[in-house]
Amino acid sequence: MSDHVNENRESEARSSSVSTIAPKEGGGFPNPGLPPHVHRQADENPRAAKRAERMVAAMFVLSVLGTVLFVASYFIFTPLGTNLLGTPGTLHAVHWSNLFTGLGLAVAVFFIGAAAVHWAKTLMPDEEWVEERHHIEGSDETREVAASIITDGLEESGVGRRPVIVTAMVAALTALPIAVLAPLSTFGPLPGNKLHHTFWKKGLRITRDTDGTPVKASEVAMNSIFHVMPEGLTEDMEDYLEQRAKAAAVLIRIDPALGQNQDSLDHGYQGILAFSKICTHVGCPVALYEQQTHHMLCPCHQSTFDVTDGAKVIFGPAHRPLPQLPIEVDAEGYLVAGGDFPEPIGPSFWNLHKDK
């Protein structure tokens, strides 16, 4: 008899803890409810909680050390200057610089995340609560409840009771931005108006990029393209690579009758036009020329420029035409620059239209 009574009580207990989402006859299924809560070691053992707290604090400290490693490596393992393990200006120097700065930044960021995860997993409450839906009303009582939830959350997270973790976390989050700010001190002076000017000057002969020989107007065939550089740009110059990157240009000859932009034709010579080779989107070399359509294409993001219309953008993400180099012919029939590009070459930037 007693066994029968116990079975009935157990059945009633199970039925009271299980609710029905939808009537069974309507295709519903019973709600299994929440699984029994399993307490963690830190919930029952103060020593385990203290151990977890020290672990979280140690991870924040490791993050600080990672930031210190990044900043120190940035200055003692430089590619071109001081480098303790490689000869400056070599690939070995770049290797060690990338290795140590990357390792330092990875440690700094990783251990902040790891500490936050370990804190949540071991010390913050992990019990699940079910809150029945109700009408959302902004009453005074609701606001008081919301405020109490925040207060209780701060209390349960242990922020006030675990100063070691808080101090270590603040130190890690304060140190990390230094890894971003420290390199700014080595960027050097602002560029000023250097981006507005190139090596091209009035009277400089236009030379082939491959061998540096000057180009005569009679040598530029119809629908041909030449990759050119200004005369006098040599490798012994201190800023040779910078000047070469900015001065890169192309020569193209079209039938003047096809021209749609008279101003562009006036800056050329008998249909010979010169444009910057640097795409105005992100600076890739615009080196592909389609003779039938007279379009120049950038291979990176497919920006397309119409040579017959002053290299105007007709497709792609670029927002402005390729700058055109004014050209003339000297007494010997060689093509020369009529001056510098009238506007900055390459990608647009915030002060593009400021005084040059």
C-alpha cells in the first residue's frame, strides 16, 4: 500500500514540474523543463573560488606583459633601424620585427578575452531562470526592478568583492591602447603638400619606363600604349622609389576625331594623351588598355576609364578621372611634359582640394 502511495506522489511531482506547451491532441509535446543545476567547484569551495580569481587576474597581467612586449619589440626589432637579431634592411630584420610585435599584440588581446571567459565560466552566476512574458509597461515598479537587476548583477559578478580582478582588468585594458598609440610616434612628420606634386616638370622629356630612352611623337603609333617616366629620375636619388611611384604614367594615341573632351585633347598632342598610371580608387596600376573601346582598366577592382573622354570613370569604384599630364613637343620632336599633373595622383583623400 505504501509503495502505491509513493508512486502516486512521485507521479504528481513529475506532472507538477512539467508543463504542456500545446495540447497533446493538437500535436503538442511536453516541456521537459530545466535540467538539474550542477554547482561548480567555485560555488561550493571558497578555495576554488580564490584560485579562479587568481587565474583571471594572472591572465589580465599576461595581457599587460603582451602589450609591453609589443611596444618594446616595435623599437628594438625595427626593419630598418635597431634590430637585435637581424641586419637592418634585410628580410631577417623584417622577420624578427613581425614575429615579436605580432606575438606581443596577440598575447595582449588573447589574454583579455581568455580572462573574461574564465571569469564568466567560473565566478559569475550560471543558473538559468525562466521569466514569464508580460506586458511591457514603464511603471515606477518596473524601473525599480530594472535598477535592482543591474545592482544585483554587479553584486553577483563580484566586481565589488574581487578588487584583484578589477585592478588587473583595468591595468590590461589601460595598457592595450598603448600598443596602438606607441607606433604613432615613429610615423614622422605629416606629408604636407607632397601628395600634390610629382617629379614631372615643364620641359622634362618623356622616357620609356623600360630603358629610359626618350619618346618621339612620331614613334607613338595609333592605339598604342607606352609606360613612361620623367627624364632624370635615377636610382641614386634618395627618394627614388617614392618619386617613381608617383610619377608613373602612360602614353596613348587615339584618333582626335573620337575625342569627346576637347580640354583633354588640348592637353595632348595630335591625339597623344598622357595619364597617371595610378588608379584613383586605391592606387593600383591601371595598365590594361583595350584598343577597340579605348578603355583603360584597373585589374584590382575593375575601375574603367574612358580615354576618349579625359579618362573619365565609366565603371567601378573609382570616383574621379585619372589625372592627365599636359604634354608638348620640343624642337627635336621629342615629347616633353607641359608641367606637373594638375591635381594629386592616386586615391582621393580628405584634403584633396586644398591649396596646392
